[in-house]
Amino acid sequence: MIKKIVLFTLFLFNVQVNAQNQISIQYEYAHNLMKTRQYFDAITEFKRTLFFDIDKQYSYSANYSIGECYKAGAMLDNAIQYFSIAQYNARTDDEKISAQLEIIKTNILRRTTERAHQILNEIEKISSINKDSVNYWRGWAFIFNDEWKEAANSFAKINPNHELKKLAEQVDMDKVSVTFAKVISYILPGSGQIYSGSILPGLISLGWNLLSGYWTVSAFNESRVFDGSVLLGLIWLRFYRGNIQNAGDFAVQKNNEISNKALRYLQHEYKGNRP
């Protein structure tokens, strides 16, 4: 009888060991799919791993990897969902912080920067967190929110000569003031466009305003009040107001070009960590 119990116990032990070995093989297979960028196949295999993982040995790592796969496939909402599950199943503080940082980076990518800042503020209070890491990702959050001056301040806390601090400062310096472009267009039509770098449209706007003004003044001087009123109301004011609107539009377009150029550099040439 005792012999049968021992044999049955050994049998159950072998079954359990074999089951865990199979799950380990399954996990490695999924991980290899992820490494070869077969992300959606990897997601399926990681989920299969979780289904059979009764002991929850891979509850953190598999969910974390699923989040990485969804992030690589630009399915950012799904990525945050699985990074959050991984955070919940974290066994150490390092694992928890790692998952939180991935949630932050994914929020940066989907431009929900307010949420990214909120989480950064929360983990900054943790004594074990690397403060440079917090300031680094906070700077990236500011970049994706087109707040380059604030980004420069964040990177400066890491290193006054930080590459990204210098880049952010340069972008902030190169950008033009939309308000100033509109204000000077009130004073001199076309000057806002020229200030924003659109010289030809600015000169055309100035020319049309001068010509419309000349026609209007000439009409009034020749006692053609009706003609002068029509010219003033329908032509001159039309060009004058349009010039102010265009000045703001050209300034916004100029700033977008400057920001997009910097973002392209960060995407294709920057060698440091990116979201």
C-alpha cells in the first residue's frame, strides 16, 4: 500500500514538472516570436502561456511582453491594459516601476501627456526611483505636448549639457510668436507673414492692401462715396482682416515645421532611449 502511495506521489510530481516544463517551452516560443517581430503571433502564444500557467509563474513577464507587442504594433490602448496587469502582478518594486515606466511611455506616444505627468508625479515620491529617469521621461512628455521650453528645463535637471536639453532649447528659440505675428500685421499688413518666413505671401498681402487702400482713398477724394464705401467694406477690409488671419496661420505652420523636424530627428537619428 505504501509503495502504491509513493509511486502515485512520484507520478503526480512528474506530471507537474512536465507541465511546468511545457509552459516554460511555450513561453520561450512566444518570446522568440516577439524577438523576430512576429508580434501578433507572439501575443497569441503569450496568452496561451497564461491560460495554462496555473501557478502564475509568468503572470508578470507574459503580460509585460504582451504589452510590448501591442505597443510595437501601435495598439497603445491594449498595451497600457497589459502593462497595468503586469504592474498588478509585479513581485518586486523594480518590476512594478518597470511596468509603470512602460505605461508612462505609452501614454506619451498616444499624447495623453496629462496622465503621463500624473504617474511620473506619483512614482517620483518613491525613494528607490531614479530621479533622472523621472526627469527624462517628463521631458519627453513635454516634447510630445509641444512644450519645448519645459522639456529643456526637465533635461537640464539631469545634465546642463544634455543633448535633448540643447535640442529643446534650439527648437524653442527657432519657433515664432503667433501673437506677435498677428499684432504686427495690424500695424503693417504682410509683416506677420514675412516675420514667419513666408516672404512672397507677405509681399503679396502688403501689395493688395496698399492697392485696395489707394482705390478707396481715390474714390472718396473724387466724391464717389458709394464706390469708396463698397471698396472699403468689400475689398480693403477683406484683405486687411485676411492678412491678420493668414499671419497667424503662417506662424502656426512655421512652428509645426520646426517641431516636426525635431521629432523626425528624434525618431530616426537620436541614439538614446525613446518612448
